[in-house]
Amino acid sequence: MSESSKLLRVLLLGANGQVGRAWQETLHGVNVVAALGRDQLDIGDLDRLGDRLYDLAEAIKPNVIVNAAAYTAVDRAEDEEQLAYDINALAPGVIASVASNLGVPMVHYSTDYVFDGHGQAPFIETDAPSPLSVYGRSKLAGERAVQAVGGAHLILRTSWVFGVHGQNFLKTMLRLAQTRDELRVVNDQVGAPTSADLLAKVPSQMLQQIQHPSDPRWGVYHLCPTGYTSWHGYAVYLIEKAREMGWPIQLANESIIGIASSEFPVKARRPHNSRLSTQKLQQTFAIALPDWRVGVDQVLQVLEPGA
Ligand SMILES: NC(=O)c1ccc[n+]([C@@H]2O[C@H](COP(=O)([O-])OP(=O)(O)OC[C@H]3O[C@@H](n4cnc5c(N)ncnc54)[C@H](OP(=O)(O)O)[C@@H]3O)[C@@H](O)[C@H]2O)c1
């Protein structure tokens, strides 16, 4: 680490999720001084959340609070609106308020689902959000709650998260590719599959560059890899790659069939265009983001064939 960079002392919430786990893997310049899963700190317990955070901060003296906790069950949220809002909208406001009072920044994650997916172009940070689902609306309300506090924050909107830990599309496709003769995968939604590792590594690099609460660079950024694909293109790529790496996959590429979203009905509407422009982040912090396939290859190298 250079002399000007600081050791991050991270208070991490949502420690057992994909992104939470990635923050706990070895990251240069990062010391996770408290990693709290839901069992240790339920952020939906709004009456106690603020006091619990102050007590923790007093004991461990973090210099950043990372909120990787979220209600991420997109379809179930349609039936559990209040719970989704408690966790995705109200809790982030409380966390931001504690962080601001302590004089430490907050890192918070948001989603491509704040947009309606209209058009073909990548969305930029200042495009008007227009979520299609309860989940998307709850995440947008969370962004606004964090912003309303007015403290130092990074809100990172991302898309299609996958990692070694937890459940995700990549692991589901690998499992099905080993047991099914045919797969039908949506081909009219496009976006960038984003590795949980990138979602921990890049903000830790951003935080190394921003030292002061009044720095003008705090704010909302889109964070995902470069390039984009459909869910179908993603499935074809990762299954082909796994096959090359020796996974026991019989399924031929021709048997991975692209279908329209309308042929795969789900409760919550998803945007057709989930592309996020990352120009603002790359230019502001001089950080070059990799192609989405790089993260997929890395996770495939870590997962056990046949898993
Ligand atoms: N997954 C995606 O494709 C995706 C796409 C765009 C944006 N994002 C955003 O990226 C961020 C990280 O997502 P992820 O993929 O890491 O999600 P994830 O794997 O579902 O992890 C979310 C974590 O939050 C925890 N959690 C839920 N309710 C909680 C509560 N009341 N108190 C404390 N912890 C609670 C969960 O605990 P349990 O382990 O006990 O369930 C889980 O460990 C979230 O803000 C999400 O909205 C995700």
C-alpha cells in the first residue's frame, strides 16, 4: 500500500451474501473488523438497528460501513412489499444516518432494476429511474433514503450478480447442464453478469482514493463489467467454458434454447435492457473494468467440477 492510502476498517452488514462474502476474501488494504450476518444483526429490526450500530462502532471503530444486506428475492417481494421496504429502503436510511453521525462513509448497493429497461442504450447515473417491480421500487427508495441523509456515501448500482458462494444463475445453469437434455433460457433481456469479487474490490479501490467527507466524488455509480449479453448468451458461454474445463456436461450448445421472457412467466417484471454505463466510475477513479467473461472464468476456476 502506498503511504497516502489508508487501511479500511470495515463494518460489514449482510456478511453471508454473495457480496458480503467477497468483502471477507483477502482484499488489499481492507480489514473487515466486524462481519455481521442476519443472525448477528437483523437490519430489518428497525427499532434497534441504530443503537446496535452505535454500540458496535464504539467498540470496533470502523472507518467505513458497507451494507451488503438486502432483500433480494425479486419475485417474492411482490407479495412481501413491507418487508422488502423495511430492509431495502428504511434500514439503509438508518445505516446512512449512523454513518453520517460517526463521520464515516457508507457503501451501499443498488440495482439495474431501478430502471424500466426501455431502449437499447446503456443507462447512465442521471437517467430517470422507473422501476417495474416492488424490489426495484424498494431499492430506489433505499438510494433516496441514503442520499437524503447527506453523508458521504457510494451507492453502486449493479446487475446480474454471481459468485462462488450463494445461489445464482451461473451455479443453477451448471447444475442443470449436468442433469438435463435441454435448457430453455431467456434471450430478450440483456445486461452484464457481475462477479461479487468485482463488487468488493472496486469500491475498496474507490475508497482508497476518497479521503475526505466533502470530496465531490461521493455519490451514485454504475458498477458492472464491460460488454453485455443475454441470459441465454451467458448460459451458452459458461456451459461451453465449463465443458472445456472438464466438467461432466453432456448437454450440446444446440440444446440450450433461447426463449422470450413471455415464455418464462415470473411474478415480477424485469427490464429488457439492463445495460449500465460505467463511464462515470471508470473516468472519475481511473479504474479499468474487465469484460464480464473474466469474472465468469475466475469463478469457474474456483468451483469444483460436478458441484
Ligand atoms: N443478486 C443480484 O443479481 C443483484 C443484482 C443487482 C443488485 N444487487 C444488489 O447487490 C447487493 C448484494 O446482493 P447479493 O447478490 O450479495 O445478495 P444475496 O446473496 O441475496 O445476499 C443478501 C444478504 O442480505 C442478508 N439479509 C437479508 N435480509 C437481512 C436482514 N434483515 N438483516 C441482515 N441481513 C439480511 C441475507 O441474509 P441471509 O443469508 O440470512 O438470507 C444475505 O446474506 C444487494 O444490495 C442487492 O440488492 C444484487
